[in-house]
Amino acid sequence: MPIFDAARSPRLEAPRHETVRQAALNIGEVLSELKDEFPRVTASKIRFLEDKGLIIPQRTSAGYRKYSASDVSRLRFILSVQRDQYLPLKVIKDHLDSVDRGEAPAALPGGAPVAPKAVNNDMAEAVERKARSVSMAELQGLTGASEDLIGELIKYGLIEPLAGLFDASSIKVTKSAVQLAGHGVEPRHLRQFRTAADREFSLIESIVGNELKKPEVSARARAAEEAQEISRQCLEIHEALMQRAISQLDR
């Protein structure tokens, strides 16, 4: 995946999303631009991102927010890496702050590309590919999985098609399942991961549950951000324990 090089690309271009207009948008129009890729995004989520300093829209003389095409591109990038790479907002903000200062930070964890304030065309296309749900045939083409393997993954609850389409998480799971099949690991062996994920989510849900009960409109956004951070730490523990166990193999 191409990584933005500020030295080689002094001119930033707006992404090739046909619906993004050049005129300033109000928050309702921004939601319309993003709803196909991010159906769960809300006005309170966008305001929450503003409160966290990740996006700073212009204001009219009357105090109303106005979002440029670059603001929409920036929002699209933030929402994409948060969803697809499970990164906490602090990591994303530190990264974008570095880019805004004209620095050239390394790619984000998980292979996410470097993002300038106005996303360039290659990056916009990469984000769009990751955001778009795919059909069974497309899933097979992207992952090399057979129809039988995909059927088994569905059977054991590891991927879940919605209206016949598969999202980014299904693509990730299927790619890993194809690689594991080469080691003799079948979908039935992977049920324990679904069970473990369900248990971990129950723990996270119990922790953020009180936040969800609060009346503030940004409560759900705060709860989601806290859940992302807790999930990230759980994964760190899981990886550390696995590495410790694996290190015993060659002793």
C-alpha cells in the first residue's frame, strides 16, 4: 500500500469520492457523505472527534460548523483506521498532529497508511476498498478461500454475511483462515476464538455500560473509544502470554 511522502508529493489532492462536494457542508450533509461507508456514525460522534481535537471545522459568524472536502477526507480516514485497525483516538491524534506539523511519521500500527490532512488519491482508494463490503465471489478472489471454507467459517460463527455481503472483519478472518488451513487448522478448530472474543466483549461491555447510561449525546462515542482501548490492552496481554508460551518450545 502506498505511503504518503510529503517530500515527493507537495500537492495534495482531494479523494476520488464523487459525492464529496467542494462547497462547505453542514454536519447533516457530512453525515450523508459518510453514511454508506460508516452507517453507525452520528453527529454526536463527529462532535466528539472535534472535542478530542482530531478535526477542527470552520465556523460561520453565527457559530455554525462548516466542513470542507478536506475535513470529510480527514473524518473518513479517522473512522476507517479506528474501525479497521482498532486504534485508539490518542494514537490517531498523535499521528495526525505529527503530519500536520509537516513531519513524516511511520505508518500507523496494523499497516494503516500515513494520512495528510487532505488524503491523496491512492490513500482514498485504499480506504474505500477496505470500507466496501464484498460479495462471496469477491471474498474468494481477495482471500483465495474456497466456497466450502467460507461456508464453514459462516457455520461456526467466525464470519457473518449481511444481506449476502461480507465486511472488513470477515475479510481479515477469512485471510487468516486460509493461511491456517495450510497448517492443518480447520474452521471447527477456530470456534474457541469466537467463544473467547464473546467473553472478552462481555467484560468490556460491563465496564463501559455505565457510560452508555449517561444522558450526554457523546456518551456512546466515549464508550466506544474506551472499549477500543480496553480491547487493545486485552490483545497486548494475549500476545504476551502466547509469546511466553511459544518461547518455551526451543528450550
